[in-house]
Amino acid sequence: MPTYMSSHKVPPGAISRDQVNQLATAALSDPVVQPYRSFLNLSEGTLFCVMEAPDRQALAEWFQKMQVPCESISPVELEGERGIIHAG
């Protein structure tokens, strides 16, 4: 399944740690999308997610269903970790 990265901006403090845990649980049990990795700063309201989905629209619909505003969704072409880059 393709991997996508998404960015999200909400008002500072608008999402709690409990809500993040609920979103993670929902993604783990979803039949369409699968979580991969997330980076969050709740005090600034900035979220970055990397998830697998059949297509960009399916992921956008999932975020809409979860009531998480989405600024962008892009397919991952390359992935790097600690200076090592490989195809995404």
C-alpha cells in the first residue's frame, strides 16, 4: 500500500494526549488506512503523520471522519532515517 505524509495545524492545545491516543487506536483498527509514524507538538498545534492508504483521497476522508483538519497530503517517494535514504 502507498505511504503518504500529511501536515495538520490546529489551535495550540486544541488536541489533548488522550485524543491523540484515540486517533492512534482508530487508525490501528481501520480497515482502509494504517498508521506508520507521527510527529506532534500539541502545545503549538502542529502534527505530521506518515500513514499507508490506498490513495490520497482515502486518507483525506479518514482525517475528515476523525475531524482532524488537513493542510496537505503528499506521497512518500524517498524515506530517510539518520542519514540513510531509500525508496519510500
